[in-house]
Amino acid sequence: MEKINQTIKDNLYKMRAYFQSGATLDYAFRKEQLRKLKEAIVQNEAAIFEALKKDLDKSPEESYATEVGLVLAEISVALRNLEKWMRPEKLKTNLVNFPSSSRLYRDPYGVTLVIGAWNYPFQLLLAPLVGAMAAGNCVVLKPSEVAVATSAVIARIFRENFDPRYISVHEGEGGEVIPGLMDAFRFDYIFYTGGTTVGKIIYQAAAKDLIPVTLELGGKSPAIVEREADLKAAARRIVIGKFLNSGQTCVAPDYVLAQADIKEQLFAQIVETTEKFFGKDASQSYDYGRVINRRHFDSLVSLLPEKEKIRYGGDHDRDQLYFGPTILSEVSPGDPVMRKEIFGPILPVISYDQKEDALKVIKKFEKPLSFYLFTQNKAHVKWWMKHASFGGGCINNTLWHFSNPNMPFGGVGDSGMGAYHGRFSFNTFSHSKAVLSTPTWFDPALKYPPFKGRLRFFKWMIK
């Protein structure tokens, strides 16, 4: 573990002092800072696009749609609603407390730590930041060191535009920097996006100091395609959901469960759609990205099964970090590709007969972050919503639930805890402080000792 030098430690305590001064509490300050963030992003849009191209070979269009645009949308939602979110919420008051009034106040936690992931290195770091700023916190940002170019751009943007006592960026190897920061300073809240293994380590480290956390993790998210589904639409939405960002998306469909009698039709539609979107050679496609680095590339290669199970694709080039869209068939639960989250452009398609059979497959794994169901049968939708446990998902779509700031996004079980986006981000980074306000003009003696003989009255009042 890297020892945090004294200068960094001093700066963390300067952030604590800045927060305790009350500088971040006023509505005007929060609004001004959110506007400043929006302006800084817009002014640096070209540099952000260039960094994402270097790290993941993303086109400007994909970078805007999946990274920059989503962050700007979060800021816009916060700016429109911030005053309302900050307003104390009036709650009902029970009879025993008449004529008191009850309100919920939301306080910022203090100095928070936000840790981003490499697959969407801009959006997954700055989207939660928006909620932390709106809630009135000071924020330490830890961008992923794997996405080197994006990390550098983020650090420069905040260095040039924000007081380091308010927002600071700490680059470097996560396995050294994060434990060092947590050892040197007690954060008031930690927000982590990444893998389950590291998430558990952060959770354990936070627990010893009783630091609350949000963990946005991953898992094997299924896409179920029933015989009643619109197969053409299902194929289009599964293909874009799976192969966007070369499959390096935490909410990508990890595998498909197709009802047996429509499996071959679905295969044909998926192949046709893949070639329509990315061409017969996706390595030449403007819209198809690259794997983040050779380490992750090698991990994906190790997941490939024997050739007879590769129904489409499987081509890859280590020097170019290119891994083509790959579709598998007849995989078994024991195959490497089914033992963990794939996090790449490999799509197993597994057949099932009845929905109960599909549910058994899903339950072989931990609760998934996302769940996708393709069907026109409303009764089946109700059945799946009752029996499947997951973080969030879509009916007849993939991924897009993540983009709706009016819906909470988060996992369950091994796929995470807590939620964010829109108001839910504001609430995540706020402590809900319940306050009962009681007037003095009404103060019945029945509430005070001696209590003998008042049991019947108490039973009537407190129920």
C-alpha cells in the first residue's frame, strides 16, 4: 500500500475544514458549481472525445451518447430540480404527536470519495459527482488508471476550474492510491463503480470506520427471448446492447436465453443485425471499438470455447486490441465463459423450453445487475417481475434504463448496493435528517408522570 505523503494528507484535511466552514451548503453555491462543471465539460468536449478515442477507440458520436451527453443530462436535471430537492420535505405526523409537524431535511455527508471505472471512464466518474455536488459535499475523485488518457483530461479539467478544497482528483494505481487515501483520512461517504471483487475489499475497508458506501458492481445479466417476442426488434436491441463499447458495459446482456423453438430464427436475426451494424469485418467499422488493454484482451481469449461452439465471429487481433463480435451456441454452465461476467463482445445463446427452466439457469448465478425480457405476453412479464431478482432492467429493450435520470440505477446482492441518477443521486449523497417540531401552546399533562391509571389512554393514543 502506498503511503500518502503529508502534502496530500494536509490537503484532505483542508477539504474537511472547507466543508465544515459551510461554504458548500447554500443553494447559490451548489448551482454555480454545477453550471461551472457543465461549462468546463462543453469547453473541453474535443479533448474528452480524443481521450476516449485513445483509451477505447470510441467515435465522437458514441462518446457523446454514452459518456459526455449522459453527464450533461445529469447536470441539467440537477439544475432544474435542485431548489426543490433541497427544500425540507413535509411528512405526516401521528396522533400521539399532535399538534407537532414533521419534516425531512437532507444534509450533505461531508468529504466524499468517488471511484470510477475504466469502461466508461468519464461518465461513471462524473455522473455520481453531479449528485455529490448537488447534495453539497466536497469530493475526492479517483479516475481509473486503466483509461490513462481520460484520467489525465479529467485531472486537468478539475485542476483548472475548481478549488482543490472543494473537488480534488487523485490519479494513480487504484490498488495503491485508494487504500492509501482511506488509511490517511476518514471519508464521510464512498461511491465505487467497478468489479465485485474490489467492491468487497472497499466495503470491508469502509466497514471498520463505519463509512457508508454505494457499490455499483456487475454480474451475469441475462436477456430472455420468448417465442412471443418480436425477434427482429429483439436482435437489434440485444446486438447494440452487447457489442456497444466492444461489450465492455456493466449492463450489457451477458448471455441470451432463447426459447428452443425460436432459437435458430433468433441466431439468424442476430448475425444479420451484427453485420448490418458493423459490417462483415467489424475491425473496419467506424462504430466498433477496441478492448481496453492486452490484459483484458487475454482474459477474453481465455473464455472462448472449442471452435464448434463458436457460431459466428471469434476473430481477434492482440496487436490491435480488436476482438470481433462473437456468438456462441451450446455452451454449458461449466464452460469458462459461463463462470464469470464476460465483459466483452462474446455472446452465448442458450436454449430453454419453459420459463421455469430459464429461471433455473439465471439462479445458478448471483443476482444480476440488469435483466432483459423480450416478449409480447403481459402475463409472462408479470411472472418474470415476480420471480426474478435483479438491479434494474428493460422489457423489450436493453441498456436504456440506465439513461433515464428519473429512475434509480443500482444493483442487488453481488451486483451492488445503493442507487443513483437524478434525484436518487442527490439522496444517495445526503443524510436524511428527520425533525419533529412541537409548539408550546398545547402541552397536556397526560404526557407527563405520574402515569398510573393511564394505560387505557396510552393504548388508545399509540396504535
